[in-house]
Amino acid sequence: MARDFAHDLETLKSLIIESRMTVALTGAGVSTLSGIPDFRSTSGVYANRWHGYDVEEVLSISFFNRNPHLFYQWGQQFMYHLEQKSPSVIHTLLAILEEKGYLNALFTQNIDMLHTKAGSKKCWELHGSAAHHSCTVCNAHYSYEQIAPVVQKHEVPRCTRCQAIVRPDIVFYGENLDPSVINRAVEMFRQASLCIVLGSSLLVQPAASLPSYALAHGSDLVIVNAQSTSYENSATLNFTDLAQFGEALLPWARGLQKRHGLALRP
């Protein structure tokens, strides 16, 4: 098994070096290495009900509109201590590959801000981000740093202008993704010659369909995920251990010569 991993790792290095355009997609698995629970595993956030509610219900826009105080009670436990979390080896690896010119775009399903904390700049957050909040009435904007202390005091954040409820700018269940972000993702995956998916079960649409756009245009696909995905048989390479993968590839990435990436069409 060790020999197979080493062989596959060398194959991946060649794919990265030779790729004219590389795009990555990340899911909750990459942040489990930072101590943030995933959603769909047996120990994930969805595994247990919260105060009698399914967590999917708590994360729906209809629930937030009816019960913002209950959403923020849940968030106080699970969402508003992100400043204490540090990027994992995967976050760091992807930031370095971008900085060296070997990763052209990164799309994440995560809202935890760890990719930007690691240094990624070409990062698009498909499901929004806890970094930004807005007033539900006047649309005034607030940062995570402004809102987190309020929630940690078990209070519902309110707008300092109009006193209306403030919401996180994440995509709740029942809301559509930002069309400009998903359209950009589709276009970039279509252009990719290498697509790397890390820590995603590829079950949640429309993000789950993004690798299909890359495959349809002849891209190589690399999956790094503990559980199998529906793309397993279509992938050029499959890895199952995110930590092992990141720790093996990170020293190599740090030693790469910097190159200029291809410009991507908007």
C-alpha cells in the first residue's frame, strides 16, 4: 500500500507540473484537520439532533427567519469560535500551490475562512462565509470580528443603524448560491486540465456537479477523501487520507520553483 501511495503521489506531482490550468474544490473534510467537525460523517454535525431539531432545519433560512435566537444559540457552539482555529496542512498546501503558480482557482464549500487565513487569494466560497454579516433590513455590513463577541455573549446581533436582526452571509438551506460564483466555477472547471477535490463527499448540489464539467472537457480528476464518492471510477487518482496526503506533498510544494499561472477568463 505504501508503494502504491508513493507511486500515485509521484504521478500527481507530474500532473500538477504539467497542467496548464489546475482548479481545486474543497469540502468540510479539509477542516476536520483543524478541529472543525464535518457534517455528514458518523461523528459530524448532522449526526445528532440539537435541542430536538435536525441541524439541517436549524441551518435553513425559514428557521432563521422564525427563530434567529435559536440559530445563534446553535451558532454560539458551532460557528462563532472560528478565530480559535488554524489552517490545516491542506489549507497551507493549497495556498502554497497558488502562490507558486500551480493552482489557478480554489472553490470551497466551507464557510470557516481558513483558506483565506492560510493565504489563498484566488478562493471563491460557494456557500458564503462567516467573515461577512449583513442587516436583514438596511443591508449594513458587519465583520465576523464585530459579530462573534455578541453571539459569544449569548445575544442576537442587531444592526447599529436600524436595530434589525443581523444575519451571516452564508447560504442557508432554501437559498440559492450566488449565481456569479457558481457561473465562475462552472467556467473554470470547464477550462481545467487538472481538477483536485479534497475533503468533499460530492453529495451537495450544485458543487457536486463541478467535477463533471472538468471531466467532460478532458481534465484529469484527483479525489482526496476518506469516503468513496460517485466519481471514484472516473478519477485518475484516488487518495483516502487527507493528513497523509498533505504532509507528503507539502515539502515538495514548498520546493517548487515559482511560475506564472495562466490568466483565467472571468
